[in-house]
Amino acid sequence: MTYKEIVTYIEEIPRFTRKHSLAHTREMLLFLGNPQNGKKIIHVAGTNGKGSVCAYLDAMLRAEGKSTGLFTSPHLVKMNERIVLNGKQISDEDFCEVFEETMQAVRRMQDAGLEHPTFFEFLFAMAMKAYDRAGMEYIVLETGLGGRLDATSSVEPVACVITSIGLDHMEYLGDTVEQIAGEKAGIIRPEVPVFFAQTAPESDSVIEKTAEKEGCFCKKIGKDAYEILGIEDKHIAFSCASAYYGTTTWKLNNIGTYQPGNALLAMEVMRYLFKENGHPQEWRTALARVKWAGRMEEIRPNVYIDGAHNEDGIRAFIESVMLMHEQSPVILLFSAVNDKRYDSMIEMLTGVDCIDQFCITQIPGSRGVRIEELTQQFAQRTDKPVHAFEDFRDAYDFCRRAKKDVGTLYIVGSLYLAGLAEDILQ
């Protein structure tokens, strides 16, 4: 099969299968030769910030001279983004080879009476096989959805990490932060160290109690553990409260105000794993180089893409925008998918003083909120100019002209929108 045929096959998997148990995923890995064995796995769950924390961990591990596999989702433009080896996306050639090996294992599974894995389970298996083939020592795994029942929970980690908790995917995970935290805390394993970002007392308590029950070392990374120093030269600078990191100023490429907390969470995992043998100055250099696509990423001069797609993500996005702008003209290009609380997101965004005008577009496919609905939602909430375009290219061209050379454009509301923007603007 060609690369294109393989991608088409994987994309069509949801049509003929369903989510399976962790026992089924372990059977799949067994048919693959248990590629996860002998690997040091860091398992990351949470509502927002998972991908960034994974990227920071991967960069610092490589700064320590370790070979790494990084598994994240979703991809923004190309499926290969999900499987990264030593900082580079898997090549098309290797992607095809790993697919064929995984497909052979799946056929043997089916001959034994087991069902075909889901889209996510299949890609997870491919990733683990790719990392095993390359002889990776460390693997950083981002959960796909939740944690307790996620396919990535079929392997045994050396550390469990939980980022901020918020209300998202409530149709699957529960409609309270306690319920959602319980699903995320499902990644916790007996006596495996746990690191988590302070969010709210309700969710923090669930994680702490689960860790205590499992006999785990547990560390909460509080919001007082770092101080944001400001944004300069298009980097966000921060300092750490712990003497371990000294008086060093740390800088990150992705300028969201939420990123220092994500970075420090990853740093604390590294500090535990490497103890006195760690090299924080090397971590500092590595973190400053990380560019995580679609997360307050400047893709063109004064054009930023942010994948915020739920209320907590939008709240963090607004904090970042308000830190960067006082009076500078700001244009927001927005769209959303219909299984998100887009009305609440719009309510929050229309209350931001520094946003001068809004532009809305429609994400292709059945999941995209119709342009008429978005227009109505904005009209109910703001008197500022709102421009509507069904096609993203038309919307972007309008924003580019309106922005001219002195304004700033933000593209926000959905990871699908972020991927669309990445694909076209790159």
C-alpha cells in the first residue's frame, strides 16, 4: 500500500469498529511482540496542556542525552505528527513499514477472534512499534481521551503526570470536575510517582486521594511555584520559586500565560527522575527552543494560532492576549465544532476590550458549527464589527487586509481550525 492509501485506511477505521477494553489493547501489544517492554514511559493526562507538557518533557529528556519517542494527538496537518522519534516526525517510509507490521499483527488478532483496533488504538500500536524498532529509551505518552480507559493506560509508566482539569468531553467523562478528575486520575498506578497541576480543590482532592490509595509519591505544582516576568522578544519569561532552579530566568517560545505552569510541571518530573544527576541549565536551553504548533504560535508576523477549544482554554487564551495588548488593534478569527460549548466561549471572547473586531468562519464537515449559528451568537453578544465567511481562506484574506501592518490577528476556537490554518498558512 502507498502512504496515501495507508492514511485513507486508518482514517476509515472508525466506520467498522468500536472502542475496546484495556485487556484488548494489551492483547494487541502482545501480538506486536510487546514493544513497550523495557521502555521508561511517562504518561500524561489532563484537560488542557497535555501536548505542551509532553513536548517539554521530550525536549528536556533529549537534552539529557536520552533517546525519546513522543506520542501525541490530535495531529493538526499530517498523521505523522503523532509519532515523533528523537524530535523528528516519523518519515513516510517508516510510517508505511510500521503500518505493515502492525497490520500483520491485527490480522493475526482477527484470526484469533479479536476485533480490529480503533483508529486511536491502531496509531498507538504503530507508535509503540516504531519506538521499539528505533530502540528508544524513554517514551512520552499523551492520553487520547480521559485516562482510566484510554488505550495508553495499557502500559506501565515510570511517572504519571496530570495537567489542569476542566469541563470538556463531558458526554464521555462526566459533568463535574470531580468526575472528570477521577477519569484522568485513572492513569495512576501503584507506587508510581504522580505530578499534577493545581487546578481546583475538587479536582486536586480526587488526584491526591487516588495517589494516596495507590501508595504513590505525589507532588502538586501550585500556581505560586513560578512568576511570569513578562513577554519580550516574543518569548514569555518566568522564574521559579524553588531554590533548585536558582535565580535563572526561563523563556518559552509559545507565549501563552499557561505555558510556564506546563513547563514547570514537566521540569518537576525531570527533577524527580534525574535527581542530582539532572542538568537544569541544559533544560533551560531545550525549553527555549520548543515550538509547539497551534498553541499561541506565531505562524506569520503578528498572526497567532491557538488551539483553545473549551472554556478553560479560552480563559487562558484571554489572559495571554490581555498581557500582550493594551491598545494595539486586535482581530479575532473564530470557529468551533458543535460538540463544544461554543456559546460560552463566544460570551467570554466578546467581553475582551482589546479585541476590536471579529471574523467568523465555518469548519468543513458535519461537526463544524454553521456560519448562521455563529453569526447569531456573536450578534447577541457584541456591538463590535463581526464579519462572516464560509471559507477559511476568504476569512483569513479579509483579516490580513484589516490587520495591515500594525494590528495582531488571533485564530482560535478549535484544534480543527488550528490545523486548517497551519495547513494553509504554512
